Amino acid sequence: MLYFSSNGHLLNFGDYDIYKAYKEKGQWSEPINIGPLINGIGTEFYFSIDQQSEFIFYSRSKEESMKNLDLYSFPLPMAGQPSATTRFSGKISEVTGKYQRMPLCLLLT
């Protein structure tokens, strides 16, 4: 996943907005604006998302300028969340495939 700030896309709430894009099968998806809860009429940039993907920290200027930046933190809205991750645990009980050292299929029990 790639997060970036841009003013070169159709859906903008202000000057620069924060977007996200996914890389699937070697191709980048169309950028998705993370929404008006974060992006406003000014410019949003210099942002960071915490390790748990719960909060975004960013700077905003209410003008189209790098002057008078204010710092914000906000719970990361659903539109800004990274792709879902799945965690599982188990015991490998069977390995199948052409190469036993590099299994193609695992049966977890």
C-alpha cells in the first residue's frame, strides 16, 4: 500500500489531499482519496500513520501555502485503513507439491 499527498486527481477537497493506492499483480490501483474527515479545504501533507493503523498525524495549511502549518491527529477513518490482514496459527501436518523444501500447498491443523 502506498499513501501519498497530491493535487493531481479528480476528487480533491482542497489543494493537496492524502490518497492511498494498492499494488496488485504488479499494477497500482487508481488512487483513493481517504476522505473529508482528514482532507479539507486547505492542504494536507507531511503525514504518518501509527503502527496499529489507528491514528493519522498530519500537517494542514488552510491556505494554498507552506506557511502557518497546523499539526493534527485523528482516528484513521475506514477509507484510510490499509488492506485487511489475516493472522492464523496452527501446525503443519502435511506438505504437498513438487518441491518438498518449497511447499506449494500446506495443510494446517
